[in-house]
Amino acid sequence: MSQPDLIIFDCDGVLVDSEVLSCRCLSEVLAAYGIDLGLDQALDLFLGRSVTAVREHYEAAGRPIPDQLSSKLKAEVHAAFRSGLCPIEGVGAVLESLRIPHCVASSSDTDRVSFSLSLTGLAPHFDGRLYTSQMVERGKPAPDLFLYAAERMHAEPRRTLVIEDSVSGVTAGKAAGMTVWGFVGGSHYQSRDGKAMLAQAGADRVFGRMADFWRTDR
């Protein structure tokens, strides 16, 4: 694929540097329910996954979580984002230069994605073209969300490029029949070998700086 007909961006960890903030909030909220989940473990288990996936994980382990998890987590995340959320360095310039149709497909809920993009000034680049796991039956690592986004954007999967930072996202993109580039420039990969993880998951390319977006040798 010399140039895609559509680029699908994940949000957390690709557009905004939110993964450490959100996983720290998850650890703190779960602690209130007597569940010990460290930051590294949260990143390993739930990076790129939805709140539904968190709930299903603990239910399967015999640790059902009260229904108010979502609302408590949302409040904690919004507070953390207001004080510390930043766009990924260089992503604004990439989006500004794009002449290819593009959209967002995220495991986070629509409200959180809209809030994140508005807070960081990136919202105008997408003009409402936001697709989330709330819109499909199965979230990542299933391909449903990416296929749904491509359908809504009138693009063929084989002509679509996905930018992802998580193993579950890379897996979903490849299962959808799309080209996937793994991005490891978020702060959650400062002490983890994200390049090896995403390459092993099937990423067609892994890069660490948005400045190198179109440089296929990086």
C-alpha cells in the first residue's frame, strides 16, 4: 500500500499521552474495592482495553466489581486529564499536514475521547469522526471497531492504515485486514520494550516519534 485511502488513529497513547494517567486512575479506583493492581500490571492487562474488559476480567476471576466503577473512574480520569493531559509530541503537525481522510477509533467511551481531544486542541482535526467500542458488539482485540470505522468512512479495510499503541489494538487492526503501524512514543513505553511487543503482535512497522510518521525506515 503506497498511500492509504483512510488512516484510523487510536486516541489514548497515539493522539494524547494518557495511558499512564488513566491506568494510575484505574489502580486507585480498584483499590477502593479491595483490588490491588499496580501501574505496570494495569498497563500489561488493560492497555488499549475498555472498562467493560476490566469488569469482565475481574468477574471471570470471581471478583465482581460494583456498577459504579464506570462513574468513579470517569470522574478520576477527567480530573487527572484536566491537570496533566498533553497531546503526543508532534501529532498536531502530522494531523495538520494530512490530506488523507482520517478518523479516531478508540476503546474509550465517546465522552472521554471527545473530552481528551477538546482538552488538547486536537478535536478540529477530526470534526466528529469518532468511533468507539460503545458502537460495536466486541471491542479490541476483536476487529469490529476498525471494520465499523472503515465502513462509516467508506474505505476498504485493505486500503486502510491503523495507528496503534497497544497489543490489543494491533491485533484488532490486523484481524480487520488492515495495515497497522505501532507507535511507542507515549510515556507508558519509557521503561517498557513496546517495539518488541507491537512487532510480535503483528505490526507492519513500529515507530517512536510523530516526526518520523512518513519515514518508513524508522
